[in-house]
Amino acid sequence: MSWFTKFITSSLGQKLVMSLTGLFLILFLCVHLYGNMQLFKGDQGYAYNVFSHFMTHNPVIEAIAILLYLFILLHAIQGIALWVQNRSARGGQNYAVKVTRTTNTNSFASRNMAYLGLLILVFLGIHMGDFWWKVKFGAPPVVMYDGEEYQDVFALVGASFQIGWIVAIYVLAMVGLFFHLLHGFQSAFQTLGIKHKKYTPVIRFLGWVYSIFVPLLFASMPIYYFFFK
Amino acid sequence: MKLDGKTPPGPLAEKWTTYQSTVPLVAPNNKRRLEIIVVGSGLAGAAAAASLGELGYNVKCFTFHDSPRRAHSIAAQGGINAAKNYSNDGDSVYRLFYDTIKGGDYRSREANVHRLAEVSNNIIDQAVAQGVPFAREYGGLLENRSFGGVQVSRTFYAKGQTGQQLLIGAYQALSRQIARGSVEMYNRHEMLDVVTIDGKARGIIARNLVTGELERHAAHAVLLCTGGYGNVFYLSTNAMNCNATAAWRAVRRGALMANPCFTQIHPTCIPQSGDYQSKLTLMSESLRNDGRVWVPKKKEDAKAIQEGRKKGTDIPEADRDYFLERRYPAFGNLVPRDVASRAAKVACDEGLGVAPTGLAVFLDFSAAFERYGRSEAHVKGIHDADAATIRQLGEKVIEEKYGNLFEMYEKITGENPYKLPMKIYPAVHYTMGGVWVDYNLETNIPGLFVLGEANFSDHGANRLGASALMQGLADGYFVAPYTVGNFLSGEIRTPKIDPNAPEFLKTAGEVQERLSKLMNIKGNQSAESFHRRLGKIMWDNCGMSRNAEDLTKGRQLIRELREEFYKDLFVPGELNEFNPELEKAHRVADFLELGELMMLDALNRNESCGGHFRDEYQDEKGEAKRDDKNFAYVAAWEWTDTSKDPILHKEELKFENVELKTRSYE
Amino acid sequence: MSFLEMLDVLNEELVNQKKEPVAFEHDCREGICGACSLVINGQPHGPMNGTTTCQVHMRHYKDGDTIVIEPYRAKAFPVMKDLVVDRSSFDRIIQAGGFISVNTGQAQDANSTPVETDVASAAFDAATCIGCGACVAACPNASAMLFTSAKVAHLNMLPQGKVEAQQRVLNMVKQMDIEGFGRCSNVTACEAECPKGISITNIARMNREYLGASLGSEKTA
């Protein structure tokens, strides 16, 4: 085995994979959220459609997108592998009485990262099928801006978010994401070995803010469309 | 039998260096062929096994614990002495030697003690290099504190966990050798006998505690580092599994038991609270640096406290008797342990005790809170601090120093020692007596060495605080590697010892028989219940003060108890399985013989010295009266047959460098 | 009465009834040897912070309470009998590198290397680990990160331990993985249940040092 394989398959190497891919996904969510916020501009989806167009046609972005898909897969596969390993490390027997004390983390979130992750993965499947598949391989409606043809993703969104069960799935997934981030954000830093008397509280605070606002804003769109449009 | 201490010739301060430079050596190629068994993995055992492994010998190390790190050395709290003189307060090797000899009431061998003082400095160096995190001053250099019985600060410490840190250091050194393959570790193995071939110790019989199987292990030399026998008293500060079996089995094979009556009763333990109690907990002696020991002057106050009508804080200053400060102004609360313990007993015997049982005295930190608080306030620039602030600041300082001890006290008693004075009472803590060894730490059986608390060599009739860690590590790291080499240099032509030799098979058979006998009594009482009764007999008749009448009676009681034990013991489970009850029964069986010998030794020693106080031998002030003319010797007992009286051998103690004086701390 | 004295009474009663007593490990009974284990009502070493099983007292329970006592459960700590588990995997982790390679007699004067008090005190805090295994028992993943990292931190922090720091962390982590402990997912249950209050800061430190040693040096485990 090469030194790198040894390292990356070691317990701490595996965690590093989780941490780095996780942090990348956290960054991605910001970009995604920035795009989604265009929906609220009240310009009949102009800004949103332009942004979508840019994101699907810029070659650099497309290259990064491939990386993103890879990282999502890596994060999921490594996560599932860790989950399986960790279950077997317990020795196949659970305690008759369960107490779930922790010091620094949300006990529910930290103990259920795998389940929360799976929930998000399933959601991703639905979400991708709903939009990404339709945009990439379907025939979405088009609009013309300045004589150029743009896919009207805005219309797609509007249509989807009229359906109650889809909205429910989105909201549920965002609750899952909230918990997943609540632990994942600060945990990623701990795994990288970043723990400092002065700076860790800042990271924790940012983690909280991020975990609350990002899922909340994501969830606000389906809710907004469902109830107010 | 003529006992030869084998003290090297020459001036005291040069004996050890001369020995080191003239001792015959074993060449590396021969070391590889020689095997050594080390029994025990505490400070002495782990240090010896690691050091001998480093030298290139093949070492096998045994412990009955699941890991070498559990040995009871780990529980030592206060610190370790060394003559570094980092405090610039007049310390020196000679002074440490002198304090130890005097503290031991002139019942130890000069040359051994001087060697101990010499290597004390190397221990600190070694420990620091291993990563032992001793307390440090702001400049990053090592800090010292003072301990009982001395007037210098020479104690190195790591909060209240010095023993733990030193043991972990030794355990790590041992682990390194295990990883290198030079030490083979046998966890969960209990040594049950020594095997001798042609008069030399050549191996042990050990029981695999998991399978119950008896194993025969052969070697060119055997080192016993198995600790003291304080648990003969049942209630002591020793760990539950501490036992005398290894040492006692050596005695049964011809080694001598020296000064078994010298037991140390430690003054600062948490008083016994109930009948179910299985062990007592020590509060480090270092607390006496800052705590003041007192009882009420008036009996009615004491009574009120005993009945819970009053608290210690309710007694005004004028009605308190700080009896140690009163009786021993020069050393005050820092008198040696034996003196402090006896003084507490005297106070309680007068009805002035402060626990419901009447058996406790106060250890009060109010003065220290005040003193430290004032100094802290000064440092912080608070000039008009009120009493409450001062006390609060003082409590902080004390917490820094003894936080874990205070916490431990609160956990056990449920009382907050920051608010109420602590209650303490003496308890059995350490045994100065042990297997007789010469200057080489070798018993009268060639090839059988005894290290650490298990031997008798360095502490005389009373051990000073922070000296046990020093001795265990000195023996293991710095003495045994030379002296065991001395013996092995004569063994380089001896081929590998065969564990199937008839002597091994015979001894194993005897052990098997002994265990079967215990299993087959099939009576009605548990080993634990016998142990508890033995402990009570020992404490009542051979405890803090002894007299001929009690000792004679006690010896008789033990004999009766032993008889009952072999008639009515019940051991559940099977012989060949994981059976803690069988382990206990075997240990208690050995205690029952050792206990009798202690009574006999105490009866023989018609004087009061150190931890051994005979009511018949005291002056008008109640201080111990030593008899140097008749008892300046080591009483080494040979156990022949349980039905006969043991035979006493005397090793005269020669004092060429110190003058024998009445030990006074007034 | 302490918790273990309660078990003593139970066992004595069982012996008196000619039954086999319950096997459990214990020794010093003052919270330092690390021999006692037990998961009491779902918590290693019982309900109180900073306390080992032997320091739990029955005054914390009411008459008639039912107390569930279980052994530690982890693949790397196989149960030997009743409540006794085999924790020798911890020893092997230490043997992999939890030491400073200095032979007896090689040491220089103890005061020749000053150590900053904060460093000495942090090293001491990490070194107070008693190797009881409560961290593994508490961890939903049965991970030994707190134990391993405490030793790595203790030694790597001190100037004396710096020489071998990189190799140490690589070797110890490797051994930890071989023993079959789970992977840390930063749940912090270990820190919550550790009777000696060992901090997960040590885990972060080990992560850091492991990454540094793996990627930033030429060493391999």
C-alpha cells in the first residue's frame, strides 16, 4: 500500500475525507443559496434564470460541478462506510439503558449524523430529479432575454412548489440539514485539529448561525411559493 | 544462620560508587542468554523490568492486574523526595540520608539509606526525561514542597497524583520494552510460589487468573516487587487486591521476614464510616503543610460534635487544642507520621474525638485560607479586602494546591471541606517491614531479590512522607540493574533453566494441592468474612499501640481463626476458571500466617520505636522509649513449620556515621 | 456505603447462599487505578461528573431504586466474565508509541529544560488519564480517540517528547485502528463521561499532529 492509501484509509484519514468534503459542501451551499435568493427579486425570474444559465454553461463552473458531484458521493460513501465500521466496533450489543450525554455538541445531531445524512441523500435524489434532470435532459420551457434563449427554471420552481408533498419533503429535508450542519460544521474543524481557546467559540457561533439561517432560507422558498404565490 | 548485610567497605559516601565501579559485569552476549523474572509491575517492578530489559536481559514480568498500570503505586499522592537542593534551603544527600535514618528511628541500615539518598536525584532526572509532568514554577523549573519530619522543601510532586504520574512513567518505559520484545508481560497472572533448585531461586509458579491454570516459569533470577502487607489489617489504605502472598511464599521457601511489626499508621485518612467499609482512603500528608490539626479542649464540646449538635466551626478559637503544635512546637503539624498518628489516638482516647464514632480529629484550613487570601489580595492590589473576599481568594489558592484531594474528600464524606474542617483519623498505610535483603537487595536465597515496599531495607521503624516512591524507583531503576547483574555474572555458565525440572513439577504439585485444599473445605464462611475478622484482631491487638498482653492474646486469636478458616471456609466456583473468590481465599490464608508472625515480632521487640509503640515502653510525657542497647537489630524471622515457633535471626545494626539520639520533634 | 461496597454485600450474600458471586473489576477504590469499570444505568462510572465507579456512593440513590449494571460494550473490549472486560488493547496502543525513548541513566539534569507552566499543566491534565476505558464505553462508535489522544498530547506537548512526536502519533493511531475501535465522530460523549475530565482538545491536537506527520513529514507508520 502506498503511503497515501494507508493514510487516507486510516481512521483519521477517513475522517479527514469527511471533513474536507463536508466543508466543500458547506461552501457550495452558500453559492446555491445565493442563486436561490434571486427568486425573491420580484423580477419575474430574470435574475434567477440568468444565474441558472451561468451556472450551467460556464466551463469552469461545470468543471467544479463535476468535483461537487464527486464530493457528494465521496462524503456519502465514506460516511456510510464509517457508519458500518462504527456499528461493528460496538460489538453488536447495545446498552440496555441508554444515556446520551455530551459536552459540546447537540447530542441528537452528533449521534444521528448517518441517519440525517441519509435523509439528505434521499432528498438530493428527489431534488436532482425534480430540477437538475429536467434542466439537463428534459425540455424545460424557455424565455427570451435580449434576444437570447434561456431555460425558464423559474417556471419549473414555481410549478414544483405548488405541490404539497414536495414542499413537505423540502421542509423536512431542511430540518434534517439543520441538525446535520449543527454538528457537521464545527465537527469538520475539530477533525482538522482546529481547536483553540480564542477561536473555537467563534467557529461554534458561526456554525450555529450558518446551520440556522442556511436551511431556513432554503426552506423559505417552497413555503413562500406554496402559501403566497 | 549468620546474617550478612554485605555492606561494601569504605566510607559511607563512597560505598555505592565504589560498588558500581567494581561490581562484576555481564557482557552483552551473555545478557541475551540470561532470563529474569520480575513479579509485580508497580514502581519497583516496572522500573526494574524496564531497566533490565534495556540492558539486554530476557525479562518476564508478572502482574495479577489486567494491566501493569494498575499497581497500587499509582495511588500515592503527595510526592517524591530528592536531595536536589533546588530550593537552596540547605538540603544535601547527607541530610536526606540523616532525615531518613532519624525518621526511621534508627532501625535501618546506614549504607542502604545513604545509597537511596544518593540515587534520589537520578530518579527525578529520569522521571522528567520520561515526561513525568511535575509541578513547575512560573520560570518553568521544578517546584518543591515540604513534607513531614523534615525542615527542608525537597518533595517533587504532580498535584496530588505524583504516584500516578511516576507509575505511568515507569509503565511507559516498560511498555517500550514490551514492544521491543525484551520484556514479556504476563497480565492476570498471580505468583503462588517460588521454585528453588540447589538452593537458588530459579523460577515461579503462577496461576493464570483467566483459565485457572498453573504455569511454571523458569529464570536465572527472580525479583519480587510485590508491595507491602498492610491489607493484613483488612481496613487499610492499600488497594483491595494488595496482598502478601508472593513475599510470604518466599518466606515459606526459606527467605526471612524482617521486622514485620513495623507498620505505618498514616495520620491523615478519612475516618471509617460504617461496617460495610472495605477500605480506607488516604488524604495526602501534604495537607499538613497547610492544615492545622485540633480537637476541642472540652469534652462536652467533643460530645456535642459527636452527636451532631455542634460543628467544628462552632467551637471558638480559645476552646480548641492544636495538640500537635502544642506538643511539638519545632515541627508543629509536620511531625512524622507515627508521632502524629499516636497523638491523634491519645486525643481520641481521652474522649475528644469529633466523629460519631469518636474516632477523628479536625484538620483545619481556615488559617491557610486567611494567610493565602491576604497574600493573593496583596498580589492583586486589593488593599481593603474584607474577610469574605480574603477567604475566597485563599480557597482558590488551596484549590490550586489540593483541589483533587478536597474533591475526593467531599465525594466520600458528602461534606464540603472548604466550609467545614476536614475530619481525619489514622489508618494502616505502609509496611516498613518486609522480606530480609542484604545490600544487594538479595534475600538469603541466592538469586531471589526483593525490591520496593516488599523488602524491609530503607525505612527502619517509620517511613517519612514521599519516601516510598523514592525507594521503589531507586530499587528498580538504579539499584537492581547493578546488584542483579552482580549475581548473574556468576551465572553465565548456567544453561537455560528447564521449567520441566523435577523441582518445578514438585512445587507446582504443592500449589495445586494447596488450592484444592481450599476448594475442598466446603464450609460456610466466605474468605472475605475471615479477612475482616483477622483485620479486627490485628487492629485491636497489634495496631497503633501494643502491649504484651494484647499481643499474646492476639496471637492466640489468630491461631484459632486459622483453624476455623481451614474447617469452615467456603469457596464457590471451580478451580480451573476465572475465580476471584479462590484468589482471595489463598491470600487470606497467607495473611493468617503473616499476622501471627507480626504479633510475635511485636511481642519480641520490647521497646517503642517508630511505628511500633509498646504501652510498656514510654516516658512520662507519653513519648516512645527506644532501647538501643538491646534492640538495635533487624529481627529476621525464619518460618519453619506452622506448628512450631518461627526462629529469630538478628542482624545487628551498626551506626558508624550517625549518633543514636532520642528522636525529638519538640 | 459506596457502590462497590454494595456489590461486595451482594456477593457476600451470594457466597453465603453457595452461589457464584458476580465478577467485577476493582482495586484501589479511590478513583485512580482505573480498574473499576461498569456502566451504571447507561452511564460509564455512574451518574456523577468526574467520578469513577468506586467513588459513587449509595446516598445518590433512593431505597427501592432499580439499578441496571452492564459491562462496557465494545468489540475491542471483549467481555471475559460477567462485568469483567479485557482492556489489553489499551496497553498495546501505549506499547506502539506511548513513551519517551530514554533508557535508565541517560537523563540529563531535571532542571536543564524549563517547561512553561501552561504547557506542563496541560500535559499533566492529559496525563491524568487512568486508562479505565469509559471513553470507549460512552462513545456510540466505541472509539478510543480520547484515550489515545490524551497520551499523544501528554508526550508530544513536552519538550522531552518532541523528538519522537511524529512517529509516535503515526504508530499509536495505527495500533488504535488495528485494535478495532470505531472512528471518532466528535460526539463528545467521551468527554462527558470521562472520570478524569480529559478534554477533547487532545483529540483535536492528535488530529492536527497526525495530519502534520502524515502529510508534512517523510515518516510513515
